[in-house]
Amino acid sequence: MERSTPNYKRIFEDIISRKCPEKYSLCAHILNKDEISAMDVLRLNDIVFDKNGSAKSTNQKHKSYDHDTIHKVLDYQKENNLSNVAVSKHFNVSRSTISKWRKTFSSPQRNAFL
């Protein structure tokens, strides 16, 4: 059975057109892409909804990340030489999750000896 993914492009276009049409110009460069990645969804979410809002903490438990997004987060950490705490604050993910991702998605040579 093939797993389908939500059409985020259409979802965000509807939200923007109904709730905040003035923000369309800020989101247009992402919405014009053929495919929207999980990182794009996070960026759109930050633009459309108040980033410092109180609902942010209640929505944390519903986030999920695909392998590409996890690798982009870990690459961002490596490129900018950041600690787990700094990356977790930047992407609003717990530092234990970042640590778990680093252990899980580390180089295959390290995992071969375990």
C-alpha cells in the first residue's frame, strides 16, 4: 500500500488566501516550487503563523521529519559548528531528539563496529 503525503502546497495556499492574504508575497517563492519539502513546510509555518505564539508549544508533539529533513538539520549543525543545544533552539526541537538523530544517522562505518 502506497503511503500518500498531504498536498502542503494546496493547504498553505488555502490558509493564506483565507486568513492572511497579505503574507502571500512572503511565501510565493516557496509555493511556486514543484514539490514542497518538509523544511519548506516548516518555513511556511513560521511565516504564516506567529513564530512566537503560545500555540507553538502545544503543536510540538505533532511534528514529524523525513530522512532528508533530518540530514539537512544535521548538515546545518555540522556546517555551522553548532552544539546540540544551539541546533535544537534554532529548529525548535528537543536536544535529546538531535542527539538521537546524530546517533541514528551517523556514518555507516561507525555503526558497522557496534
